[in-house]
Amino acid sequence: MRYTIATLRDMRKLVILIPLVLLLGLAVWFMIYSWNAIEGPPIPTTGYVAMWLGIVFSLVVGCGLMALVFYSSRHGYDEAVYNERNERQPDP
């Protein structure tokens, strides 16, 4: 049986994708199992509010930093620093 290049590429993708999906499923199962196995007092409303504020703050900071990375890259700020560094250090 002859395989075409496209078929081999698809098979390679599946060889990578199937174990990754299985690992994701295992991680989700472990998360649910651990969440249900841990006993403790119920979380008060203030705890949930604090948790959501932390999540939102982390996302805002992360998105803001990524936006700054893209902004500085597209406006040439990174290249200016790179060129200044190269001018200061002579090649051996």
C-alpha cells in the first residue's frame, strides 16, 4: 500500500494529537477527582469574590503585557535597542 505525502502528514499529526488529547483528558479527570475528594469547610462568598478578582486582575495584567510586547515589536522599539547594543560591542 502506497501512502501519499499528505496522508503521512495527517498520520504524523494524529500521532502527536492523540496523546495530547489523552493527557488533557487525564488532567481534567484528575482535577475533577481531586476537587471532589478534598473535604473542607465551604468557601464563603467573600472567598469567591476574592478568587474572581484575582483571576480578572491576572488576566488584565497578562493581556496588557502581551499588548505592550506586540506594540513595541510593531513600532520598532525592540530593533532600536538591538542596534544600539550591536554598535557598542565591536565584533571580535
